[in-house]
Amino acid sequence: MYGAYWCPHCSHQKELFGNEAWNIVSYVECSAKGFSYDSNKIASVKEKIDGFPTWHFPGNKKQNEWVSGEMPLDRLVALSGFKGGFDVILEGPIIPSSGACS
């Protein structure tokens, strides 16, 4: 996930995962003031980042698919091809409106 520390959609997306699940997500900070910002990681892909969060699914059926916006976990599971266990009830209430910061 490409995101920014100041983005409320990114923060909510991280919260949906919880600590344990978030540890398996590859996160790239896109704000120069953010912790662990690395301009080299962003330089070659910044034209693909339409807003925050932006998800990159390199193993998806659509090679190297990039999708922007906050999404429910069940959609992220489908897009990523995650094969582990997942209980959608653990996600909590449905997000009333998804979006992205740009």
C-alpha cells in the first residue's frame, strides 16, 4: 500500500487490518515528512499513484494492477489473491463511503 501519514483513509485502512495482519502488508510512505519516507521507492511509480491509499497487486490476474481508494477487507482479499483465513465479520461495520486523498 502506498499512503501518507496524514491521510485519514490510509489510517482507517491500517486500522481495519489490525497489528498482526498489517505486518504482512508492504507499506510505502509517500509523504516527505512521514516516517520511513524513501523517495527512491516512489520515483519510478509516482505516476501510478492516483490518491491515497493506492494498492499495488503485482501477482493479480491483471499484471501489476494499481487501485486507489479505501476498500473493505473482503475486496482487498479478492484483489490480492490472499489464500489465508479471513472472517469478514471481524472487519466491523461497513465503511459508509470509501474514498481517497489526493
